[in-house]
Amino acid sequence: MARRTITVHHVRAVLRGAERHGVDTVPLLRGAQIPPLLLGDDRARVTAPQFARLFRELYRATQDEFLGLGSAVSRPGTFAMMCQAALGCRDLGAAVERGATFYGLFPGGPDLVLERRGGEAVFGVRSDLEQDYFLAECLVIIWHRLCSWLIGRRIPLRWAEFGHPPPPHKDEYELLFGCPVRFGAERTGAGFDPHWLDAPLVRDEDALDEMLRRAPFELLSRREYGTTVAEQVRRVLARALRSSPRLPSLGEIAARLAVSPATLRRRLAQESTSYQRLKDAVRRDAAIAGLVEGREPIAELAARLGFSEDTAFHRAFRRWTGTTPGAYRTETERPPGAPPYDSSSDAFPSGGGPSGGGGASDGGSEEASRG
């Protein structure tokens, strides 16, 4: 199933730390097969593997698990050691508190807090890392997914809030966190049912070693859990596109979900989306992945995605991304002689990258899982 693509706003955000430290980011983008020109268009998007490669390039350039985004360097191996310290705790609540205490030992480190209040558990970033709110968001995402990983169950978030005004890509946030979101709050954090804090940890050191080999992108990537109507519809569309250019109609999907078309439309509207938007997103993500990671002729790609004419595909792709399929493929092609993409090469030594600190999609993952 095609993974969700990641907005260029997140690409810009993850580059900010390196830019502040005077690192030339153009070679890093090219190493990740991300055309630097894409950064100039708000509609542009990249694939999950491109974003993972960019993390790896930034980690190597900065030697900082926060990729230069924090007020102080987080040395490689810090996140791994925190996980080791938390692994021996009796339950999740104790593990989170130990992890927050661990990061509090470092000058300039993130000020993390776990609170129990009003029938809710709240994990937050108390200082909100004013230097870069993107890092605060990454911390909340990674810690939520790390907690879910530790107990072997997905923890549903009730809400997420952010200590900054709504950004241009605000519509990405509900997909990324999988819950209602609010901007302009006192700090960045998320709330969930407190009973999860009593859950026992089910991971051992071998499982931790395996997870760390894929961190932080494994934790930043947004997986689809099928917990929202939009996720269920998108999953049906993505699976259908793998076998046929004809996508099921709204009525056909409604029948599969055992609801009326009117009910399906209403539920999608309640989740701030629609059948047409989801259909466009599935085709857009499949088109970008096909151009970046495959060698399929553009005409064949257009036909496989259900476009009767090349010109219709070109118009749609420009509307989605701000550029043409040909230009996108030319800019992202691997250098001659370069090996095919291998996801195992995106591992970070000792779990490096913006950790919780340990970064899509929905953007990750099934992604930038960006809840």
C-alpha cells in the first residue's frame, strides 16, 4: 500500500537547525534525493523514504539527536540510554516519569512532564522549546509512539494542543496526531486515558535493540490504525489502486463499511475531509512514490492511476505538487550507478535523530503516522 507523502513544510522545519548552525543543506537534500527547488512551493510533498534519508543526512552532519533544533546538543546515544533506563520500570507511568527525569538531567534539555489531572493523563513539553516548535511537536509524537510500543498497544490520544499559532499546514495535524487539535495553547502536549499508565511494559532488550536500529523515523512515521472513517476509506482506496486503476465509488465504499452514502459523507465531513479529497490524496501519493522510487514510464504510471490521458495526469500532478511529473522525476533520480533504495540503510546509530527526545506521515508512515 502506498505510504502517505509528507508536506514540504516538515522538510523545511527539519532543516532549520542545520541552517542555523551554518550547514549547507543543499548537499543533504540531494543526498536524500529531494530536489532543493521543491522547498519553494507550499504544495510540494516528499515520500517517507526521502524524508528518512534526509534525517540520516542531517544526523550525520550535526551529530545531534535534535538535529540542531534544540538550544543544546543531544549527544548520540542519549535516547538509547533513556530507553534502557525506562525498560526496567514496573508500568508505563513509571517509565514515562523516569524518561522525563532522565532528560531533566541535561542542561538545555527538553523540560518534559507527565501529569494526571481531571480524569486525564497529559504528556507535555513544559518549556515548549521556543527556539523551534517543530522539535516540541516531534517530542510529543515520538513519546506517544514510544509509549504505545512499550506496552504493545496503540494508545488513542483524546486531543493534542500546541503552543504556537496555526501554521499554513494546520490541516495536516489531525491526521498526524489522530485526534482533535488546538493551537495557541499555553504549551505543546497531548491527553489520553490515564488507565494506560498502569499498563505493564512488554518489551525486552532484544526488541529495544531492533527498534533503535530503525529510530527515530520508525517512531515518527504515522501508521494507519483504521480508527477513523477517513483512514478506513483511504485504506480501501489504496488497496484498490494496487490492482486496478478504477477506484471504488463512494457508494461502493459505503456498502463495504455497512453505512449509507449520506452517512459516510457526513462522517468524513466531521473529520474535515471528503471522498474526493481522499481519492486525490491516494493518487497523489502513489504518483509521487512511482516517480521517485520506480522507473515506470510516465504514460504507464498515469494509466495505472486511472487517468485516461497524459495531459489530465500532468494537470492533476501540477495542482497537487506545483510541478510536472517529468520535472519531479528528473530532479529526484538517483545518480548513475547509485544502488536502489534500501530501507535498512535508514537506520540511525544508537537511535539518533530528534528523540523524545529521539520525527511522518501522516504524513509517516503507513506513516509520517504522523496518532
